[in-house]
Amino acid sequence: MATRGTGADILDLVTTQTVPSRRSTLVRRSSVVLLTTTALLAIAGPARADVPEGWSNPEAVDTWTAVLLFVLLPVGMALVITLLCYLPAIIRGERLTPGAPHIENQWIGGPREGTAELAAPDGESSEAGGASARW
């Protein structure tokens, strides 16, 4: 008949931490250093390449080209994005001002013609017309 261990024996097996050996730690650290060094050397390889012809002395950029590239193009893109965001709301006729009043009786996903489409209760035991909560 086998004897069962006590709860403390089982807990000791679960909570005991294993300490890695010094050799495995050294192997793991040296492999990380070797891989990091190899990756850095592979990335730095193109840095030794010569500059392509025509790149070392570029032509001067005139003022209007710089203004177009750094001012007008970003402002134009921001205006187009703003227009694309606001255009659907403008087409629907919504107010876009910050102080616009809330829409009354807003029912998302409800009937399009308002609450007039809903059936009214036709008797005391009718389930039509609402949530019919009881207190």
C-alpha cells in the first residue's frame, strides 16, 4: 500500500525554484552577445558603401519648391482629410457647430418615421407599446 504525501510535500515541489547552472548561464549569455554582434555588423555593412554618383552635390532647391513641399502640400492634405470626414455629415444636413443642441427623441436603429409607427397597447393585457415594466 502506497502512502500519500502530505499537502506540504506537494506544495514544496511546486514552490521550489530551480537555479540554473553557471555553465548554462554562461552559454546563454555568450550566445546572446554573439547574435547581437553579428546582427550589428550585418546592419552596419551598407554604411561602408560609396555615395552614388550625383548624390554628393545635389542641386539647390528654390524657395517656391520648398514652400510647396513643406507648407502647401501638408495643409492641402489636411484640408482634404477634413473635408472627407465632414462631407457625410454635411450631406445628411447635420449641424457641425460646437454648441449644437442635442437631438431630442433620438433612437438609434429605431423606426425612421418616429414613434408614430409603433403600435399602441389595445388593452390592459397587451404587450405592445413598450417595455411594460411592473413594480
